Amino acid sequence: MSEPKSHHYVPRFYLERFVDAQGALWVYDKSQDRIFSTGPAGVAAENRFYEVPELAEIGKSPMLLEHQFADLESEVCNITNCWFRQLELGDKVEIPNINREFVSLYLSLQLLRTAEARAQIVQFNEAFHVLKGQTSAVPPSDPRDLHTQLIWYDELVFEIRDRIKECSWLFAKNESSQPFYTSDHPVLIKASDSKHWIQGPKVFERGMYLVFPLSPIWMLYCHATEDKYEPLKKFDGRISPVKFDEDMVNHENSGQVGMSNRFVFSVSSDFTFAKEFCELEKGIKDPNRPRYEIDPQKLTH
């Protein structure tokens, strides 16, 4: 059996939830200001993105990481399909502990596995070396190795998983004419003040919350249970009573446009908001944009 060469850093099953009635996924390439349609197999993927050649030396498949992702994605696809059925029938989703653990692990890895995450990791590593007075940065051949090492850092991944698992999970329904976007970096984190998106997987910041579009009409929020969000514990697994209008939807869509590496995805070919937002924030259009600045006291973003 041949090994898969094209590795999706945003799963196909997930992208399929954003296709139109003809099976087309609409894409806005913000770096080129271009709109096109394709199938879910053709985007958010790169050849051998997770390949680890060194594994062959110990008798294991260099594609082991990709296989592990595939197994987890199969579980989460089934779990979230069950969620959609429950969401259409009532205002409560039953989430057994094992399912919460699977989805929490999926979300933690989705934060870390994208091309945008790789760009952030490489730039952070370079900034760290400069801060320490070292001139060596990551050679062009090493970003994949640096990235896969982080993804396989079990202690970090499981700490992120457990942080998400302990959050209050709320679902929001979009009944406006503007669909939720998703992107090539779909899991986002917002600061406790709700005013800015946080670069990198800073799930340990107090009062943060995670925002993840499940489909064009459903959004998952995972709120840290400390500070002002503690009262939300009683709403865990429920549909938010807040009615989303177009402005509220586009507020969330701004995160997908701004924090994506390059591609924004939609069920619709209308990317008017995405284009307008990119004109206001021109710096977000470049996939090679700087993510981190160096401060004498600390690294900031």
C-alpha cells in the first residue's frame, strides 16, 4: 500500500463541511487577492509536510505522524457529525468525557500543525536566537524537523489538550446571510478582553477563549473557566442564546482572514468582507510577514 504524499494540515473531512451544493470549496488567496473554487483535496496540503525520514532508520514509516492524524480525524469526524444531529434537534449536546478528550486533542494539534503554525515556530526560533546573541537561525532545510519535533512533544500537546478539555464549550448558530469563514489556520484564540486574537497557541493565558468554526452555520467556543467566564460553566454543551447578525459573523470572520497564513475558505464565492478587511490591514496579506518582534526584556508579538 502506497504512503500518502499530500499531507493536509487542515483535514479534508473538515473542509468538506464548507463546500457548496456542487461540492466546490470557495477560496480567497489573500496574498494574491484572487478568488477560485476547488475540491477539499486541493488546498491546505503540501507534499510530505509531516514526513520524518529518520523514522525509517528505526524501522518505522516516515509518514507515521500523518497516519496518527488520520486516525484522530476519523474519530472527530464521527463525533462532530453526531453533534450536528443533536444541534438540529435541541439546545443541548451530550459530550461524553472520551469524546471531549478526542476533540480537545484534535483542537490542540490543529493549533500546532498548520503552515501558519510552522511559520510562527520558525520565526519565534529565529527571534529567540537573536535575543540570546546567537547568529544561527533555522536553516531552510530544518523547518519541518523543528515543526514535527514540537508536534511530537507530548507533554506540551497534552497540557494544551487538558486546558481545552476543562473549558466551557458553547455552540453558536449563525442565522444571518453571511456564512462563517474558515481558513488554513482555523483554530483561533482570543484574549480575555475579547479585543484581540492571540498569536500562537497561548491557551494558558487567563480568561482566554478558543474559537473554531465547525461549519458555515455553527461555531464552537471553548471558554476558560476562570475570571468573568466562570458563570458559563452551567452552559457547557449548550447553544448560545445570542442571535448572530451579519456584523457579529464578520467579527469572527476577521480572525480567520487575519490569522490565516494565506487562504480563507467559504461555502460562498462572495469574499467582499475578506477583501475589505485585507485592504484595511494590508500587513496580513503576506505569508512571510513578521510575527514577532524582539524586546530587550521579552519576546512580544
